[in-house]
Amino acid sequence: MELAIKNPIALTTQNFLKPKPKPKPKVKALRVFSVKCTASLSSLDGAATGVVERPWKTSDARLVLEDGSVWRAKSFGARGTQVGEVVFNTSLTGYQEILTDPSYAGQFVLMTNPHIGNTGVNFDDEESRQCFLAGLVIRSLSISTSNWRCTKALGDYLLERNIMGIYDVDTRAITRRLRQDGSLVGVLTTEESKTDEELLEMSRSWDIVGIDLISGVTCTAPYEWVDKTDPEWDFNCKGRGGIYHVIAYDFGIKHNILRRLSSYGCKITVVPSNWPASETLKMKPDGVLFSNGPGDPSAVPYAVKTVKELLGKVPVFGICMGHQLLGQALGGKTFKMKFGHHGGNHPVRNLVANRVEISAQNHNYAVDPASLPKGVEVTHINLNDGSCAGLAFPALNVMSLQYHPEASPGPHDSDSVFGEFIELMKKVKQKA
């Protein structure tokens, strides 16, 4: 088919490449005007007293460490001045369980996971009746929450509980400093009237070693615990035995430890940390649990005395602080670690079952296995540093773990240890 071309010159390459000239825009008259604005220096700094205010939050808090470093940050939650030991936690989830873990009493918890607050808070994930930690240090505070169980934002939650928090601080740099130099005492403040030198002096004049922190987190009177693990969170439901009465010493016990024991078929009576051993024996328990708790085990000799008086008379199970108290009661020694273990991703070798378990841990002290007497077995070893993570003394029906087998929100590799405690109580009861 032939095409009729009216103007063949229009299809040349030269005409394709050569653009058509554009018409010149019409020039409009310009109007010159000026705008005057005034603002006080205070308003430019973010204060609410000026006419103009910045639409973003500026640094209004400081964290001063005992090594002399000063970290500027932004505050959320409560305001004021607080002193505490700074530790870092490597968990990726579960910040609300961390906030309500009584074992963090006297400590600032620095989260290595940079983004915190995106799931808000709810009342199902609380591990105790209140927040006991000194403060929260994070890199990025979520500006919104997105979770079907969320009831309020993290900042509002901390404000109601009078807990200080800071964000927009270099948590990676602080973590590296803690790993290199060890846990450091720090002062967190929102008060501009306090100088850096004053805050540094506060940090250097306070010490967490040798302080009885358990007495500030324990219950004041015995009570019965009846709640079980909610069905949607329950697991390992098979093979549970009959009902066993357990006395749980509250050194700062987490609710999910009690829930797991209850789910395994235990009747639980929780008693204060100073509850006499003689009163415990009068209750004729099938077993005794020594719970987790904050601080230095050497600072609570009354608790060590209680443990000694119960050894050999009833099966006992120690978790975290309870593990350390058992180590001392058996004749061993405890020591303060460089920066402790805090997080939900610590590998542990279970020497009895010959397997590796991922565990949740929170402690600054450990038992020296070389100081333990003959007959005490090391059952678990932390694979990060080789420290003692579990003990057993079959002759006295003793078992313990340095970490948290209930591990809420997880991992749950070590949950079966509750079943082992049931079997220990069952065996002793059958021999009686």
C-alpha cells in the first residue's frame, strides 16, 4: 500500500531533531513586599511563652554517666532527676514486660532495639503491680501505636507511673561504652538548673552494690495465686501431674512465673522475702520456689539464711536471684558481672538434656562454680561467656536456673523445667 505524502520535506531527520520555537512568555509586573516577624529567644528554644513555637520537640534532658560523659536527649514520661545503674537489654520485643520486671529496680534500662513504643501498652503483659526500674533509655520513640490490644501510648503509661524516659540518644554508642567499661551509674534529669558537674558528683556518690533492693519490691503479706496462663498463650499442656502445693518466696517475682506454675497444676502461696522458714514448713508444702529479684544477693543475708534452713527438708527450685541465693546457701560465692545478661536471645547449653536453648535473662550477678562444694552439679552453661546458668544438688532435691524459663514474651525453650520441678516434687512425695 502506498501512502500519499503531501509534504515530504517535513519528515526529514533534520526536522525531527529541530524543536519548534516556543512562544515568549508575557512579562508581568512584579510586586515587591516584605514580612516582619518577631519572636523571643525563649520561643526559639521551644518554650511555650513566645509568640512563635517550634513544631518539634527539642533536647530537654541529660544522661550523665560516672565516666564523665554527658548525653543530650529528649524526655518522655515523668520529669525530674533520677539516679541508677545503666544496663542494656538486647530483646527485640517485650518492652512492657521489661518495664514491669521488679528485677530492674535501681537500674536504667537501655534498649538496643532502636524503635520502641509502636505497639503501645496493655494490661495483659504486665509482670508486676507497678514499674520498679529507674528509667528507660531508647533511640527512637514511635509517634503512633498499632496493635489490637493497645490501650494507651508508652509515654502516657510511664507518666502515670512516674517513670522517666529519654529518646533521640545514641544508644549504640552508650552500649559499646558499657560493654567496654562495664555497667555505669548515671543520673537522668530534665532540670536545667542542675549543672553537669553536680550530676556527675551524684553519679559518683551512689552505688548499687551492697544495697537490699528486694525489700522494696516484695509483697507485704502472704496471698494465694490462682491465675493460669491465658489459653491463647498456653503451651506444653500435655503430661501435667496432680496438684502440688508450692510456697513461692517473692524476691521480686514475675507474674508469668506464677502463671506457668499454676498452669502445670500447682497450688501457689506467695510469701514475703522475710517470711520465716519455720512458718513455711508449718504450711507443709510439696515444694518451695525462690524467685527472681533485683540487686546483690550478698546484700540480703536474711534470705540466704531462710534458704539454708529449708535445704533438704523440701524440694526447692531457684530462678535468677533464687539461683544465686541457693549458690550462697550451698557454700558457694557470687560475683558481679562486667555488664550482666539482659535480653531474650542468650544461648545456653543444657548439659543434662545435651541441647542448646535460647533463653531470656536479666541479672548482673553470677555464681562462681569453682566455689561450690562437692555434689553440686552445674547443669546449664551460658554459651556467650561460659558462666554458670543452672545448678542441681540431687542429694538435697535442689534445682535452679540463672535465667527465666517462663520467658514472656519468649523464647520458650526452657519452659519444660517447670515440668521437671513437678517431677521432683512427685518423686519426693512418693518416697515419703
